[in-house]
Amino acid sequence: MSKQKELTVYKRDDMIQKSRLDLTLREQRLVLYAISKIKQGDTVDTLYELNIREIYNIVGAKDESYTRIKKIAQSLSDKSWWVILDDNSESLVRWFSVFRIVPDTDTIRLKFHEDVMPFLFELLKQHKYYTSYGLSDVLPMRRQSSPRLYEILKSYSKNNSEWYFDLERIKYLLNCQHYDRWVDLKRRVIDPAMQEINELTNMIVNYEPVTKGRKVIGVKFFMKDIRDNFLF
């Protein structure tokens, strides 16, 4: 884990705030680790070479199985979504256009989808609205919703100390529309994610449900970087 402490994840805010990404915890870890390898000067044709032993550690594959990594990669490849490009066209994308395992050298070679890359590397050169965080903030998280909620709240926290989400909207962003009751969403998704964010990252977060009559219709989140000495 120590080698990953210096790695940073960069994403454009609109990618974080508008996309619903249905990824398992292991899939999230692999994608974020790959993103953290992007550096100045990279292009859509950059082929990234990752050590498969590090990947085992990152995703938590204790059995160190090529088969497990293949299954994660194949699942990622099967998940696509639409993005709106800068010319206002819409593109159906997935995370990687190339994913190769080279057993003889213990490496994985991957290339991001060409229409995903602008959301990840062009911001390092010119895009103003982006969110960054340390890979080490999210790797210890054990709940599937924790990394996703963390990056969503962090993307809004740069200019806001609180942010309101309609209940259906936050369920959509966290890919948990199957929770019909607020009490279940709170107990199984929101509370566990908030606990991990508070324990593992440099953010202090809290929330309150917003009601209409007796019905919960939204959630207001409060967030601040602890380095700002902010107290609720």
C-alpha cells in the first residue's frame, strides 16, 4: 500500500456529478488505480503498463489469480455509459479500449477509451473544473458506495459547505434505486459510507434528511476539509 500513497486521482467534475457508474468495489479500485497513473503529456494513445502483483494488492485478490483479474476486467468491459463530449455529441463509452494481461512479464497493459480520456487527462493541462484526491483515501474503503459518495461530495465541497440532493437523484448517482424505504437506504448505504469517509479521508461529512410531511424527499450533506478547522 505504501507505494500508492503518492498517487492522485483526477476527474472532471461533470463526469463525477452526472454519471451513474455501476461498479463493484474491486472494479472501482482497479479503475481509480489506473486513473492515478495518468500524467502530464499523456494522450489518448498512451498505453499504461501496470504490475499485476500490485493489482492483486489494490483490488484485494488474496488468491492472486489471473482468472479473478480477468473477470473484473471483463465485467468492466461489459459496462458502458453515455458521455457528452465538448462538441455536444454523445458517445457510448467504457473505461478501457485495451486490456492485456502479459503473464511472462507479470504486467497488465491497458488503454483508456479515447472518449473517456478527455475527462481524465485534459484537465491536467487546461480544464478548470476538476476534483482530485489521493488514491490512499479510497483504497481502504470496504463499502461499495463509499468511494463514489466521497468523490461526489468532494466535487461539490470546493465551493460549498453543504449540498442538497433530491432523494431519487442521490439514489441514482449511487446506483441504489432498489432501496424503496429511506430507513434501508440510510442504514445500508448512507451511514456506512459516511463513517468510512470520516474515518479514512481528510473530509468531515454529515447529513440531514429533508422531509415533506412525514416523507423523506431529499438529503442535505454538510462537508468540509478538516484542514480548514471546520466544526458542525
